[in-house]
Amino acid sequence: MTEAVPILSGLLIYPIKSLDGVAVDQVTLLPSGAIRGDRAFALFDPSGHFINGKRNPRIHALRSQFDRETGRVSLTVEGSLPRAEFKLPEQKQACEAWLADYFGSSVQLRQNLEMGFPDDTVSPGPTIVSTATLAAIASWFPGLTVAEVRRRFRANIEIGGVPAFWEDRLFTTADQTVDFQIGEVRFLGVNPCQRCVVVTRDAHTGAPYPNFQKTFVAKRQETLPTWAERSRFNHFYRLAINTRLPASEAGKTIQLGDPVKVLAQLR
């Protein structure tokens, strides 16, 4: 059997948390371990909570296009022709007003250039999944494409050239991390990411897929690879790997085509 040769096959960043992703060829890692420009902006409601798919399903119907060079974001509503464009952060207030009109309540747009707004602030590095994993999940749900599964799970890094769930070797017991490298950048694999209600819904409309979570949990348990550390699965509603980076990796870049190599487990 030919040995798998893992490579970095996909890179996605999400300039505004919970809105559409942007496919890129390379990214730079910040001192915090986060990708520069990923989740750099986030929307907040009057209570100071994130406006995201967990709390407000209407966000699924918002379409966005973000130009990383100019900082311009184009916003529209799914199925609607009018499009609004704003340069961020300079036109932040105008963007907030447009969003408030859409959501029906005030919206605050905040920016964080040091870490962005990751779900896991302890392990804010890029999330990782393999392309074969996305294809396997799509096969569990009639009518879902790989592209739709990708939009639902919103990982930053895709690994190609490997079998489904290969990434489950990038974490180990709770008191350890897995040391691995992409190109010249060293990463620490921490844990399989716990999922939320968002992945059960159509990424463009918010419509729920019947029994998505129940099916996912059953199939995830059934297909869990022998290389996965089972102690990290208190439940099987987990997918993609959370990461951290050593401080020495700040400012380094990774790019499409970089080789991926597992190095060692570290305490």
C-alpha cells in the first residue's frame, strides 16, 4: 500500500466571524497563534454577545465578500440583488447601521488584530480537517456536497493526500499535545473540536437537516479510526482539530502545497 503523503491542500479564512470564508494561497501566523486576518472582525448584540449562528439563525442568509487588500466588504442577503459595500474599519458605523437594519436591533462591529475572535481562546490556532473527511461526511447525508460540508464546519486548513479522519492523529491524551509541522511552521495539536447547532443547518439558508446530529454522532463513532485517542471523545459530536503554536512560530507563513509531518507528542 502506498503511504499517505499529507500536504496542505486548502486554506480558508473568515475575516468577519460567522460570515463567508475567503480561499487564500498562504497565511501568516500571529504571535497569539491565530491566522492574521481570520475572525479579525465580529458582530455583537446590545448585550455584548456574539451575533452568530448559535444565537441568531438569520446570519446564515447574509452573504459577504471580503477584499483582503483593500479591507472592503460587500454584503447582501441571500436571494436579494441590492448589495452594500463598506471599507473597514473606516466605515464601521455605516456597516453597523446596515447590519442593524437587517437584524432589527443594534449591532456593534469589533476588531481584534492580535487574536481575532476564535471560539477557543486557549487554543486559537487554525482548525484542521482533511478533504477526505469532508467527503466522508457528505456521504452520510443524501443531498449534501463536499462544498456544503466545508461551509458548515468552517475549518481553516485542509489536508490532502490522506484518508478520511487522518487529522485525528493530531491530538492525544488531555495532558499532552501532538507536535507537527506544516512547511516550516510547528504546530501543537490539542483536541477534537466540539461542534454546535450551526453544522446541522444549511450554510446559506439556515434550514435544518433532519436528524443531522443524531446521524453524525452514530457515524462518527462507527468510523472512528484506530489511531484516534478515544479518551478525548466524551461524546462523538466532534470534528476538526484545535491547535496552538509555540511563540517561536510568530510571523511565519504556510502556503498551499506545504508538506505536513507529524513530529512527536509533547507534554
